[in-house]
Amino acid sequence: MRRKLFAFDIDGTLLGTDRQPLESTREALKMLRQQGHLVTIATGRSRFMAQDIILDLDFSNYVLCNGAAAFLDHEQYYQNLLDENELHRFASEVEKREIGLAYVGLDDVKKNNHHRRKQMVEAMGSIDFEAPEYDLNFQKENDVYQALAFYDESADGMFDREFSKFRFIRWHSESVDIVPNNGSKAATLLNLADRVGIAREDIITFGDGENDREMLREAGIGVAMGNALPHIQKEAKIVTDTNDNDGIWKALKELKAI
């Protein structure tokens, strides 16, 4: 069997609705590694937000911050930071509109203003994190891999034209990820595969969210979870069962990977 690259989103994919991995998922990851495949996380989370999952599921490879950072055998080899000047201009714009904003580094996140705390608490709480503390100087002292803006769907598209160096990806009803326009999980996974000599057709990705669309579409085989919305499922070659009903295990069995 040729060596393949298996990439897994975290929320809604590796984790069930109880925010814990299924035993079938643990066993599947173990079997893939025993066969010599490269197994990686591909998540919108930063390193500190993914650390518990990395340790619990024994990952040594991880694509973080929607592709803005990548690690191979725990060593960072890739970064794609937000443009500093554009970020400063964006912060001024959201301040005028009283929109909440936070900056994400590899190992910390800090809010840049005091707006929309309720929405910030709700969004961060959905992944078991508290609202970040305020630090106006965070971006001056840290690399910023992505940002979080806190507004609902009614404002989607508001900033797309004016801030063309950024992409805005909704991950919660009250929040969007802000990432470099030229970056994605898909782009970084393709880079990783090329780096380790794995063909594109041997990339298998699993996901359920808006930030998984490109990697489901661009992989050799994209697997959408059964809990993904219909328009996300359309991007994939395979739709499996849900994250609560052994979706990962069933898809890998269907693919004869385990």
C-alpha cells in the first residue's frame, strides 16, 4: 500500500458533540499510523487551542490556524501571517463599527477592543474556551496567524472588497476567522504532501465546516461528515456518518484504509 496523507478537522469531525473523540476514532488513527501513513490535524484552532487534542490523540503533525501554520514531527516548518498594515487598518474599521476583534498567535489569543463581549463569550464557549483578555499591544509583540471578528451573518461580505488581502470564514453564528487570502487548509496540505513526497491523489481529508471546503474539494478524496451542512457535503467525494456515529471509522472501512 502506498503511503498516504490523512488530514482531520477537529471540531465536528475528530470530536463528537460531547467534544470528545470516539473510541472508534482513536482506534482508526492508531491503525493508520501502524501502516506508516502520515496522519495530521487540519484545524482552524491555534496550537494552544488544539494542544489537548494533539496530546490526547498522539498527533505529531498538525496544520493550524486554517493553514497559516504547519508542524511536521512537532517542528514548525511553515507560517503565513496576516499582513500587519492591513490588520491595523482593519482594527480601526471595526472599532468604528463597534465590532469585537481578537488576535490569534500560536499559543495565545487576546482581544483588541472591548466590543461585543456577549458574542465573544458565546462563540469561544462553544469550543470550551473563555473570552480572551484585552491586550492592545499583542500584535506588536507576537506573530498574528489569524484574527477573530465577532459579528453575525447579517454582516457577512461587509469587508470582503475593502480588505482583499484577507478571507473571512464563518465558524460560529457570532464569529468569523480572518486568514490570509492566499491561505487555506488545502494549500498547506498540498505543500505538506509535496514536502514528504505524497501524491495529491493520496491525500484523504475529513471535515464538516466552511473552513474545510477547499481541502475536501482539492484532496484526492474528500470525506464530509454526516453532520456537515449539505453545501459542504457537495464538496466531498464521500459523505460518511456523523461525528457521533463512527463516521471516521466507517469512511476508512469503506476506503479499505483500515
